[in-house]
Amino acid sequence: MDDRAGPWVEIADRVFTRRYRFNDQEIGVVLGDGEALVVDTRLSERQGREILDDLQEITRAPVTIVRAVMRRP
């Protein structure tokens, strides 16, 4: 089953979000001049790599900044 719940959505100029079904996660991306910032990397290396693969839909820029987000109960 595809974990993606929808496409990348541009919510502001060069700011995108995408929802993933697993844990109802929402990932953010900010595109800069030739680089990208990712907000949240999900829960595993495999899921992080999935984000990198999915980013190819909107940019070829390298991810140079990552902001990991952890929600605690």
C-alpha cells in the first residue's frame, strides 16, 4: 500500500507540505536557492529515504538542512 496520502501542496511561495498515512504525518519542505530544508524526517531511515525520493517530484536541489520533529505523548 502506498503510504502517501496526497501530492505535494504549495502552501506559500516555495513552501510545500505532503501528508503520509503512517502516523498521519505531515512533512514540510522549504526550497531555497539551490537547496532544500526538510521539516520532519518521519520515523525510520527507510521513510526518510522515501521523502528524498518523493522530493524529486518538486525539486532536484539537495537537502542541506533538516529539522527533525519528535512529538511526545
